Amino acid sequence: MHSAPLNFTYEMPKSMCVTFAAMSRVLLLLIFQGAAGKPRKLFEIGSNDKEVGLDPFYEGNMEPWGAVCVGYVKQDSPNHRLLQKLGANTAEDAELWDLQIPMAAVIDWEEEESLQIVRRNYAARLWEMIEQPPMDAEPVIFAGKSGKKWKEKEVRAWLLENAFPTINYRVAGYQGKQNPFPFDKYFGKSNTGGVGLVLVKIKDINDFGPQFRAVRYLRPHMEKLRGKIRFAVVEKTAKTLEMRQALKVGLNESLESELILFKDLEGLGDRPVGNHWHGNPHKYRLTDLSEESVNAFFEAYYAGKLPTYWASLDEANKAPEDGELASFTFDEQVFKAPKKTGTLVAFFNDASVGCADCERGREGEWLIKLERGWSAWIVGEPWLEQKFHGPTDQPFRYMFGKTEFQVEFQSETEGTSTNLSTGKPRPLCFVPKGQAPPEEAEEAPAPPQAPILEMSERPMQATKADSNLPTCCYLATNNTASYEGEYHWLIELEKGWSPWMPGNEPFDGRTDEPLRYTLGRYDFEVHFEDESHGTQTNLTSGKVRRIQRLRKGDPVPAWEGTGIRRRPANGTGAADIALAPVESAAMAAQSNRAVRRTGGYQAAAVGAPVKSTQKFALRTSKPAAGPTAARPQVSEAAHKATSAPNPPRSPAGAAATALGPNGTVPRFMRPLKSKA
């Protein structure tokens, strides 16, 4: 059933009048020929055609695309020329070419220029009979500024977003002609969203009842997903069989109607639409289009809980061999199988459909040599376990976590993967199935350490624009970042081992050179012993902490404490810790710390100081230059009160004024506890 035609009322001079037949003949010569690949051009409807209206244009060009674009412009205006350019698109403009939207310039009909998309207003009376408003009753207006030139970029984006009807019915075109399904419009470059195909069995193109019954309960979800999923009806007839076989959908003739939902078309690229290599995991199917089933299906879709609808290359076979699965038997034999009986499903690709490396992948695998030995080479995200099965005739790069790697092949079975952050290369090899990896070779001697730069030459990594804030302000937000991937760096603090966040961010830099960064008021210098161990020195206090890179889930080393409280895990002797390179800022800070720990005198013991003999450097009127200049220190008077020799005996009354009631030093004269 056709709805009433769209009506447009305009004021026009009575002299401007042509016959409907004449207008029809003109428009029929310009009917859109995109499906045949012929050159396209803009329809231009002059002021003499105003009395006839636009119904002939809609009737001749609405099918099978479901939408047309109409611009009301002035003759030879900038907007008129823009429409001429967009309307005469070619295959080089892949997006507009695949969009296949007929465009018309209505010249000198209106005082103000405007642009609109008119979508098919079909079955309006049927919707009104079930007390629902018609779909796509109003045109979509381009939001351009009055009297201003339209911007091509904005018009293109507007066309690509709105040139799809809410549901593209399959109805007869001009003079009852049945047009092919607009495949490129939905599966080409113009569609950046997904596709919802409503497949129905109909007698012929005029059999509209099955379409309306299938779409009726889908309407609220189609409107909710407008702009994300493009819905269209596909009739199950001989004319669409080749397309359905390519898509591997709608081949079960026993079903009167079904819905196939493609959440997105990612992965198609320039390959045949039916070859998704390892399947499209975002394809779903509904075979019962009742109200209850439709609502339950989309509730599961919104929640991301729908099972994937799989299909095989030989989907067109009506009788799969024993042990083979087709899309229309997958649900029954896999998802609906008895829960107590396990079902093992194997997926295969063949070289004949574009997977030239699948056969090689079955023969063996690529390995990479790590510290722990040869392991499977993963080229994608670690949690996806994407093993390499690609070509070896050219180098490429890939990401593992946040680290980028460069791969180069020396032959079909050997290669090298280089960490672009650290510069470390790792050998690769292809091992046939059933064979052992190459024997372990002696490790090459480590390259000499890069020369240590002076403090003024070292790169400084500031954490914030204002580095005068207390360090605790940065550490308080440390839990907002975390390490991604398989490994993480840890630092030994007083509370134990914690994630190491230099610059308050996860570390993913090089370990073959020192690192300097600022956190709050303090500068830190880091020196690495190898790829997994190092030390961090506070350049103000000289405090040294261990850092270590571990695999997530591995046990952390035994905690040994920090500073003078450091004890080895076995409880024997003082704990050793790697020294910073000579002439480095870290070594200078550590040396200054040792001087402070021994009281600042040459005669101090060289061994580890004990807490009862700590002394403190004097704070003079002229602070010494260096990393410790900004460190808070005790006053000279307090130092003399605790370190000066005992004075001669005084009368009892005088002694009582200088010492406490038990002969002790008053609290305010006792040495301060060091926080170094």
C-alpha cells in the first residue's frame, strides 16, 4: 500500500505552468544511473517547473535508495555550484559514489536558499492504523546560516549521516520496475556504522505485508539506533540469492523472516564481503520477530551479551556433511546443545580465499627469544594471544602494550624484533611443528654503558607545570595510572614494594641510559643495572631505593627496608646496594648523605652509622651550593647544645636551671630526628 504523495505548497505566478507529461519526460531522461556506473550529474529543476512540483522527481528517483537530496538555490549562486560539484561525483569520491543519493537543484523557487533530504514516507496509513505516526514524515534540513555559503565539508558530513531512511523497504520503482538492492550504499565506503538486514519471504515486489509485519516490532529499536545501524529489507528471492550467498545470510528458506545485525563492518576493507578471515565477531541473528523476542534480543544487544552468528564458506550447501556446521545449524548444535555434553568447534581458512599464511600457520609457529628462553611470538595485545602468521618479505611495526617494535626478516625462517624504546633487538625464528627451538647460544657481551652526562646536560622530565607543590600532592593521585601489559615496575618503599611511577606515570622508557625526573619538590636520578633492575636516588636527600621490573603475578623480592634500616633478607650483615656511577649527581647526593650520617667530620667512622651517634650538619648564614642546599637543617645553637664538651661544674642551683629534674637535657635541646 502506497501512502499519499508528499505535498509542497508554493506561491507562483500563473504564467509559469507546464504539463505534467512534459515534466515527466524531462525527468525520465535524467533518472539516476549510479547502479550502472554511468556518469552522474545534478538534476536541475527551473522556475518553469514550479507548477508541476517535485512529485515526478521523487517517483523516478526514490527507489531503491530510499532518500533524495533537494536544494533550493538561486541560479549560478555559490551554493548552486556546490551542488553541481557534489551531484556530479565520480568513483574517485568513494564515499559519495557509494552513497548513491540523487540530488536536485530547485532553481529560483524560494527567496532563501536551503538544503534538505527527503526520505521515503511509505506505509504511512498502515502506521496510522495501529496508532503510530508515520516514519520519516519530515525532511531533514541542513543547518546552514541564512544568506551564507554552505561549506562543502559540512554538507558532505550531513549527507553521509542522514541519507539513509529509518528502514529501506523493498518496493517497486518507476513504472513498477524492481530495482536491485543498493548493496554499495550499505556495505560500501559511505556507511560508517553497522547494518541491520530484515530478510523476508515475499511473492513479488508488490507483496508488502510480510515486510510490514517483520518491521512492526523493530521500529523502536531502529529509531534508537538511528545513525549507528542502517536497517534495510532484503527479499528472499532469486534476484538476491547471489548477494545472500556472498554475505552467508538468509539462506534457510524455511524461515519466513529473520534479522541479521552487523554491529560494524570493520575488517572488510578491499576483501570480498564474505571473507572476514577469522569471522566477524559482531554479527548477530534473530529468527523470531515477535514483540517479546525482538525486545529480548535488543536488550541483550545493548548489554553486549548476544552470541556471535557464525557462517562457513560453504554456507550455500543445503545439506552440510556430517560433522560440518552451517550458520542455520550453529545455534542448535552449539549454543543449544546439552550443557552436560561439551562441544568442540574448529574453524579453518584456506589459501584459496585470501589466507595464504593459514597453511603455513598449521605447519609451525614463530618464536621470540626472551630472557627465560624461546617463547611464542605475540604481535597483538597480550590478552588476545595473536600469534604471527604473516608474510616475511617486508619489515613492519607492531604494538605490544604501549611499546612499539620494529620487525625485519633475514629469511623466511629468521628475523629480528627491536624494541624502539630501549633499542634492544631480539632474535625470531620459525619452528616447524614437532621440532625443538634452536639451542641456546652464549649471550653476547653487554655493550659499554653510555657516558654519564653532567647534571646540567641531563634531560629533565617535569611532572607538573608547578613543581613546588609537595611530593605528597603527586603521590596522592598515583592510583589514577597503572601499568598495562604483562610487566610492571616496582619500587621498594618503607611500606613495602609499590608500583614505580616516575613522573607520576607508568615507566615505558629506555634502560640503557640514566633517567632524571622531578616529582613535587624533589629531583630523582635513576640508574639501571640491567633491563629489570636499578636504583633511584633522591638528589636532595641522597636516599637510595631499589627498583625492579617483574611479571604481573610473580612474587616480589623480600623487603629489606630503606636507609639505615636496610637489612638483608637473610639477616646477616649489612645489605649491599648498587652504587651510582662515579661523577654522577646520584653519587654526589649519596656521598653528601653519608657525610650527614656521620656528623659531618673527617674523623667519623666509615662503617654503617648507628642511630645513637647521628650528628647534623650546621646551617650557616650562607648555605652551601649543591643538591642539599634546600634541605631543612638544625640550627647552630641546637648543634652546640648537643655536641659541645661538658662545662665545669656549677652550683646546684645553676645546674638545675640548665638540666631537667633528672639531670637530662631539656626536650627542646635534644637533637632532631633526621628525615634524610
